[in-house]
Amino acid sequence: MNPVTVHTKPNCVQCTATKRKLGTLGIPYTEVELTDESAAQFKRFGHLSAPIVTTREHSFSGYRPDLLEDLATITPTPEGEDPE
């Protein structure tokens, strides 16, 4: 299981930008479509916009290239790949 999950909505520009940035950074992720129920749960924790990016330790919402770049320093490289 990938340590990064991107919770998305259809036709979401920020979601697309987030997935593109993760790909550019070489960070593997799992995409999960937000439902009304899951969006309501995230809203209780202060996440008011898509996408919502979660890891085992952190979460944030919206397109945040700065935080995505931070993930590149803490996300393990997939096995068999050279980090350089």
C-alpha cells in the first residue's frame, strides 16, 4: 500500500495538479474519489477543499506544491528504484 493517498473529486483542477506534481516528484500514491460521506468526515478535521492528501503522519487539503515537495524528502523510494 502506498503511504500517500490523494482524495479527489471529478474534474478538479487542483486534484489534477496535485497528481501531476506527485508524479513529477516520483512519489507513488493511491487515488480515492471523495464521496459526500468522506468529504463530511474530512470537513470535521478542517479540510475544506479537494484534493485532500493524507499520509500516515500528515494531511492537508488543496494544491500545496510546497508540502508535496516536503513529502518527497520523507516518502520512501519504491523498492528497486535509485533515489538519485
